[in-house]
Amino acid sequence: MRFILLVIICLLAQLALPGPSFAEESSKIELSDPQTQGGMPLMQALKERQSTREFSSRPLSQEVLSDLLWAAFGINRPDSGKRTAPSARNWQEMDIYVVMEDRSYIYYPQEHSLEVAAEGDLRAYTGRQDFAAKAPLNLVLVADTTRMTGVSEEDTGFYKGADAGFISQNIYLFCASQGLATVVRANIDRDLLGKALNLEEHQRIVLAQSVGYPAGYVQEF
Ligand SMILES: Cc1cc2nc3c(=O)[nH]c(=O)nc-3n(C[C@H](O)[C@H](O)[C@H](O)COP(=O)(O)O)c2cc1C
């Protein structure tokens, strides 16, 4: 009888445990399937879209991060592997780096997963403005120039800027729809951040975007 009680308690304790935390030891995190239904009507999200530079320190849940990354540049047509944002020549050259308090990750859209890119808190490196270090999440849009084939070096600048812009607007609209604060940023020390994120020469930082709950956020129950 005691043994059965012990087993029941163990099972209940397992159920009560939260999902894997961002601080878990594994270098890979499989994100939960994104919620791709519902949300705020598009016209309302457009009405609410804005830049906000004051953030609460409240972290984002893994579910919100999963939905955010899918909305930003996830795969919305699995048959073709095409994405929620367009890209010139379908290069899909933009990688999203996810910079959080404990670690930084790279987002893999095919597996909808994260892999550790660097250890430690690199948020302050993602921008020259103080709030970057306080926002719980900074997304860094990094172009892999080896995927940008068939155009002149001069034109790659234009294309990667345009491609990053679409992703940024997806992030803005997702944040508007979820009541999250966000601001896109070009004011970045790219050399410093590139070294901190262990980027290679062919990887170019285009934009960063801070995301979090707005300052003064009070959780509703
Ligand atoms: C390409 C680009 C770069 C930006 N860089 C920064 C930046 O480095 N820091 C910042 O605080 N805001 C930055 N912004 C946000 C703009 O300042 C903001 O979009 C503008 O003031 C309009 O405000 P709104 O987004 O609320 O409409 C940037 C916006 C864009 C499109």
C-alpha cells in the first residue's frame, strides 16, 4: 500500500513539474508546437503596433517564445519549407539568434528548436541603449551571406535589409497581438556582438529586436 502511495506521489510530482527551463543542461531545446490559430484580428494588431523601450524583467514562457519565433520566421508551408516572411530569391538567409539572460541560442526552423550559441548574459551586447540589457529577450537577425548567391556584393546589403524588415514586422505584429513590448534596433556594435555570439566572417548582423512584457506589467489571473 505504501509503495502504491509512493508511486502515485511521484507521478503527481512529475505532472506538477514545469516544462524544461531555458537553463537546462542540454545544448538543444525542442520547442513546443506553435499555436497557429486565433490571436488578435490583423487590423487590430496593426492599430496597436508600436515601438516600446521600457520592459518588465518578467521572462517569456517557452510557449510564447515558440509562437514568437514561428511568427517571426518559422516554416508555414512544410511541403516547400517556405516561411512566414518572404526572402529575396527564397534565400532564407536570415538566422535568428535568441539572446536571453542565461544563454544565447540559434533558432532552427526545420526542427522548431533552439541550440546554444553562447553561454552567459549577452543582452547588453545586443545594443547601445540601456534597455537592451534589461529586456528579457533580444532577437538578433543575422544574414548568412553564403546563401545570398547570384547578386553583387553591393546588392546584398539592400536585400538583407529588406528581408530582415519583413521578419521584424512579423515580430512587431505578434507582439502587438500578445500585449508584448518590442522595438527593432540598428544601433548595435556589430563587431562586439558578433564576437560574443561566436559568429563567422560570412555572418552579418542586420538588426536586433528587444521583446518583453511592458514595464509595469501586472499578470492577470
Ligand atoms: C531599420 C530601423 C532601425 C531602428 N533602429 C532603432 C534603434 O537602434 N534604436 C531604437 O530605439 N529604435 C530604433 N528603431 C525604431 C524607430 O525609432 C521607430 O520605429 C520609430 O521611432 C517609429 O516609432 P513606432 O515604431 O512606434 O511607429 C528602428 C527602426 C527601424 C525601422
